[in-house]
Amino acid sequence: AQAKKSIQNSDVEKRVYWVNRAIAIVTELISIVDESQGEVSEYLEGLYNYEITLLTSANIDANVEKLDEVSKVFKGLLEAWRESTNVA
């Protein structure tokens, strides 16, 4: 959301900062994927790497739509995680 706001405000410095923070978070998620879970872990790693690609591209192109796509994916993952763990 902060990166999107930075793009809308034409603030390149903040855009780069917030996108890089998002990339760091996704990179951390990749590092904690439990590879013993087989196809699920492979899927998540691929998905996370694709999201990094989108974030990088959004940063280079100042593209809000790509940030929206990343946000939508992670909102879906959060919802699925909450359902699978019964966390409200």
C-alpha cells in the first residue's frame, strides 16, 4: 500500500524503499518454506519468486496494477492460511 501511494505521489525514493521492503519480506517467506512438504512447497516457492518479479517490474515501471496483483495474491494466501489454521 505504501509503495502504491508512493507511485501515485511520484515519490521515487519512497517507492524504491517500500518495494524493496516488500521484496525482503517475500524473500524471507521463501527462506522459511518447508521443502519437506513436496509439491506445496515447490508451488509456494514459485509463487513467491513470481511475486518478486512483479514487485521488481512494478518498481521499474512505476506500475500500480502490478502492485495490486501482488496484494491480491497475498490477501488470498492470508485467507487460505487463516482457514487452514482456524485463526480469526
